[in-house]
Amino acid sequence: MNFNVNKYINVNELFFDLIIAFIAGEIYAFLVKDAGHMIESLSYSHAQYVVLIIEFAISYFLGKLGCSFMEKNLNSNSRTFPIYSLLYGIISLYILFMIFISLPPLLNASGVLTYVFGVIVIVFGALAGLSSSLYNDHETRLIDSSEIDNTTIPSKTNTISGKKANISFFKRISGISETISYKEHPILIILPVVALFYTIIFIISLFRRTTGFPGILLFLGSIIAGIIAMYVSVFICTIIINLFELMKKNHPRIHYCIIHILYPAIMAFFITTWSNLYLYASLKVSSHTNPVYVIFLLIVTGIIPIRIFMALNPPVRFANIVISLGALFFFIYSILY
């Protein structure tokens, strides 16, 4: 008789909480000790990359998690919009706005370019999360591991609906599926668009003092470079997606670990990093260091609201609630003591 751990605990929530509990204190201690040197050592472009990566990751996470609330609406005949879906949308927008305005100054990456691309990556990241959950199996949702047996994970045949990306060259060198669906994998549109605009604006900003005929050549060259970056990103994304689909078919256990262990762990790392940066800056200039104030800051940065909505997304496991409370307590303790 096989023991199915998913009947008793959501594995993805477990690893999300474990990462928050065990690395939060370490990240905060590192910031207290080396934050000034670390931030000063980052160049503007490197700090900008860090900001954009965190913004994209968290917006993707919120979009993917929020899609489960949307699915409950789409699959029901009720015309009433559940209050928790509305609350989730409002709180998600608030969290993304907080990250958008607060993260660049925390890393000395403030600037027009950072904020322009901040809008782009946040919007496209959220859309990627929403779209990927709408068109993927339930197995790829963040909070629904009970549908997956611990020994066998169903695989899905690539759909051939919608527009397709022809990768016959890749098929020749790998033998993997010739076509993939943009509808099923919207990241194939989103990341190339981001790469296109980022390359163009980055090159223009880098040589912004160039004028006259050289300036025209620079503009045309930036467009060509952007198109090249777009196609390169399409090719890279296509390779990764096909390898991932192949893994899902031939190595379901590894695929399961990536979706339900590695993915929530990485997202928890990004969210914890953002929260610790904000906590460090806030506690540094404040005389309040009591647990109530720290809890307030964790609400402001979004960790507590995100975790509450994760818990509201079925299946709800009592063990996960207990573990999440323990992780929160350990987080606060590691910061204060």
C-alpha cells in the first residue's frame, strides 16, 4: 500500500514555508552585516537586473496563484464575483506597487529605465502567470498537489491549437516535438517582447549622447539588436520548454520535484529577499523593534497576505497551517534575536 503524502500536506506549501523559515534570518543577518558594501558594490546595471528579476518573479508568482481564484469563477455558473478573488486582486496590485516603488531605491537602482522596464516586467510577469495556469494542467498549479499521486504524475500531450513556433532545426538536433503552442506557453511571447524592448532602450540609453547620422545608425542598430535578442530568447525558451515537456513525459518524479519543491522554494526566496530588504531599511531608521512592528512590516511587504491566500486555495491542510504559523514565528524570532 503506497503512502500518499498529498492527502495530509501540500508539499509546495511545505517547502515555501521551510525556505521562509530557514533562510529569512540568514538573509537578514547578511544584510545587517554587509548590506552597505553589497549595495554599493553593485553597478547601476547589475542592481537594475536584480530589481527586474525580483519584480518579474513575484509578479509571475502572484499571477499564477491568482489564476486558481479565477478558475473557480470560470468553472462556475454564478455571476457573483467572490469577495476573496476581489481581495486577492487588490492585495496583489498593492504588493506589486510596493515592490515597484520601493525596491529600486533599496538597491540604488532608481532611474527612468528601471521604472519603465519595471512596468513592463510586472505586467508581462503577471500575464505569464495567469496564462500559464489557465492553459496548463492542474499539476502545474502552485497549490493543488492533492490531485497528483505520489507515484505517478500524468503527462499531457502538447496541443497543436493556436499559433505554433516552428523549431524544425531543434527537432533535427534533439528529436523533440516540432511544434509548441504559444497559447499553451505564453512565455514564448512575453519574454521575447521584454527582450526586444529592453535591448532597444538599453542600447539607446547607453549611447544617448550620440546625435546626428551616427545617432540614426545607433537607433537602427538597436532595433536590429532587439530583433536578434527576441529570436534568441524564443529559441532558448523553446529549448527549455521542450526539454521540460520531455522530462514530464519520461521523468515524472523529477518534473514533480521541480513544480512542487523547486518552484515554490525559488519563489519563497525572492519574496523573502524583497521583504528582508524592506525590513532592513525600515528597522534601520526606526526605534521600533518589537514583534508587532515586524508583523506589521511583513503585512506591508506582502508575505503574510500571500501566505493567507495560499492557505485559502484548496485543498486546505491543517498541517500546512500549523507549519506556516511556525515559519512565521521563526522568521520574526530570527530577525529580532
